Amino acid sequence: MTVLLDRPAPPGVPVAAAPPRVARDPFIDVLRVLGIALVVFQHWTIPVLAFDGTTLTTGNALATPGVWVVTWLSQVMPLVFFAGGAANAISFRRARHDAPRWLAARLRRLAWPLLPLAAVWIPLPHALAALGVPAQPLETGARLTGQLLWFLAVYVIAVTAMPLMARLHERHGGRVPAALAAGAVLTDVARFSTGLDALGYLNIVFVWLAVHQLGLLYAEGRLTRPGVMAAGGFGAAALLVWAGPYPGSMIGLPGAEMSNMAPPTLAMLAVAFGQVGLALLLRGRILRLPLDGLLSWAGPRIMTVYLWHMPALFAVTGVVVVGLGVDTPAPGGAGWWAGWPFWFGALCLVMGPLLKGFARFEEPPALPYRPGGWPRMLLAAALTGAGVLTLTVAGFAPGIAPVAAVAAVGGALLLTTAPRRPAPALQR
């Protein structure tokens, strides 16, 4: 799913005045590809796994004291949302005359690759259980495969809100992410003063839409002080961690009382601003890297990598840890460093056939799509979001939840891919 972007307009030039098609700006593609690559690298590297014959225990190498500071750079989902905002801004600029059609195309690209994942993972736990695979490791893998989809659930919100957010952006510019950041502040104040942690989930909207909105500013060339963003963002995060109730890690760690990610916190938003500023400071150097070949190869496969890298991890874990009884060594030790290349190599060997088999589903089929109005597209967005959210919460563990979730996503695809009615035959 390669994203082609125009080069940002000069600072202060409104979207409507920017050229309709300029040279490609690969910076956003680089952020997206390298961001997902780092997500995969982390997920494949940080698990600390052990099996006692019945229970698979899952630890995290980043839980080592003092290592949490690495997550301020390695938790790259803010950069992925930022890149998505820039990509959406430029594609919507060209298609705003038919916003429902734009939304339909975006929803198809998000939902279509989920179908093969569901086709494999709904029956797979039942088949493996019948073959004698222990129940607890199997349920762990099935649930975590679904939990990874939280990003798509939130991104559906951002895509659906794009027409509204673009209109607000045109009228108010940088005041929009500022207002969303203020919403994140109020949410955390209410959450921690009342003790109602559920209030924190409002920040799914405030935090991630604020980061997404930065992409709209970038698409106009209006993020002109990246050094201030980087210093201010990371400085504010350090202050919040030092003085507030926020943990230092930007990923959830086993045994931690709270997480900066689930739900996202004001500290996560501060780190996001810091990461975006740092990325923009390095933009020139990034663009000088010889990455054209990588982008050409990875662009059409990146969604497949994201969806299938955890199943690859579970396959290797099932053979090595559960099947052979070889626990992963303590992180950072000599055994860990010596065994890591073999571990990573096995994961790549499993991932290769998965990419070859499922990357074709990144591109929706070329059908004669029927134009859809807002009611139908909003219903499709609601079904897609509900389906992905259900899988995020329940995973693919045996039960009715994954079936209902896939039915919702399938309904959304029917709404967005209904073919045109054939033209009536001419009378002779």
C-alpha cells in the first residue's frame, strides 16, 4: 500500500493554493515503512518467554531497570499516525469534491487485508487444539494476534474524521491540535483526580487525532520550528514523568500499575511532539539515504508485515519454546546475544512465505464500485471500527467474538464495494 505524496507547500501557503501534483516527497513513506519495521523488530526482540509444560509466561526485555528510556524513541506509533495524517491530507486534497468516495477507498484499503488474517485465525485455534496444542499458549497467541489491531481501530476514527478535521484545519490551522492537546490535559486531570481510569480512553481521540493533525500542518509546510517541537515535547514528557503519575516507559510493561499507551496519556502526547520534531530535524539526512529500493519493495507489503509478524512470532514460539522446551535466555546476557541471530533468522524464514501468500490482499480488487453517499459510508466506517475493536479486545480466541467482528468488517466491505447496476439494454 504505497503512499505517494506531494512535496509540502511553502510555509503559509494554504492547501487549496498548493500545486495539485508536484514531485514525490518520500519522507512520509520512510517514516511509515521504518516505523512499522521498528515495531516488528521490537515485537520480535523483546519477548522473554518460558514454558513449564502448561503455562507460557511472557515477559518484556524492556522491563529491565533503566531501559525504559529507549521507548521514547522506539515507541514509533506517533510517527505512523503523523505520516498517516500527511498522507490523508494530500490525498483528500485531490478528492474532497467527493469525500464519501475518498472514505470508501480508504476503508477498503484498511479492511481488505483483514480477510485472510481472519480466514486463517478463526479456524486455526480449533485445529491446533484438536492436534493437542496446550490450551493456554494457544489462547495467548490467538488473543495477542487480535490485540495488535488496536492501531487500525484508532486509524479508522482518524480517517472517518478527516473531512471534518480538514475543514477545521482550513479555518483554524495550528489551533486544532492545540485544542486537542488541551482536551488530553483535561482528560488526564479528570482521570487522576477522580480515580476513574475509564475516562482516560477519551484520549484515544484527543491524543492520536492531535498527532494525526500535525500531519496536516506538515503537508502545508507549516511545521517550521522542529527544534522547538523536539525540545519542548521531550522536555514536557520528562517533567510529566518526574512530577506526575506517569510511568517512564512509553509501552506497557508487565506488572506496571499503569501504561502510557492503553489508554494514551498526556506524557505519550508530549513524546509524540518530541518525535515529530526530531524526525523533521533529521528530514534532510533521511532523504539522502539510499532507500528507494527499500521503499519500492516494502510499500506494497507493509500492511501484511504489520498484520502477520505476530503470527510468525507465535509459530516460532510454538516450535522452539512450547514444542522443544527451549526458553528464551535472560535479556542482555551472553546467551541472549548469541541466540538472537538464530531467533531472528527463524522469524524471517517464517515471515517470507506469509508475505508471499498474503501481500496480494493489500490492493482491493478492481471492481466497478458504485458511488456511495455519506449515510452508507458512515455506516461502513462504524462497522469496520466495531469489528476491529472487537478483535482488539477479544482477539481470535475461540468464541463468537471473532466471527461477529469479521461479519462486521465484511458488511463494511459490502457497503463500500457494491458494484454499479448494469446499464439498461438499448431497445432495438
